[in-house]
Amino acid sequence: FEKEGLNYTFMPGVTQVFDWLKEHDIPRTIVTSASIPSIRELFTTLALDRWFAWESIVCNDGTHNNKPAADPYVLGAAHIGVP
């Protein structure tokens, strides 16, 4: 994502990749060290529910170690059924 002033936008080609992943039923989630309010703002502003289930997203909620620890990635993989 890029932030232009007060607006967030996708970098060129990102929405096409997300569409392709969805069309091919490829499991996907977001793992981020951003806080819940920050990711919720992005989720809403960019309409990420087109490609991602809110329940699958892993963010900095204080319940696990954050990046660069593997914990959030392992949790994200578990949320989408990927070993």
C-alpha cells in the first residue's frame, strides 16, 4: 500500500494479483505488525474484504510475538489452513 496524503492506494498491479489469487481459490491472509485500529482502517478504506476474511488477519493484538518472530506467520497460516 502507498499513502498519498490522507488516502491509501494500492501499488500498481496489486489488485490484479489479489483478484487472481481469489479466482484460483489460493488461500490468503494478511500478517502485519500494525495495530488492530490501523489494520481495521486499511481494511475498510481499501475494501480488503473483497479478498481477505477479517477473521484470518493477524495483527499486533498483544497475544503473540511480533515480526520478525515466526509466531504471527504460523498463526496466519493456521487461520487459512496452510501448514
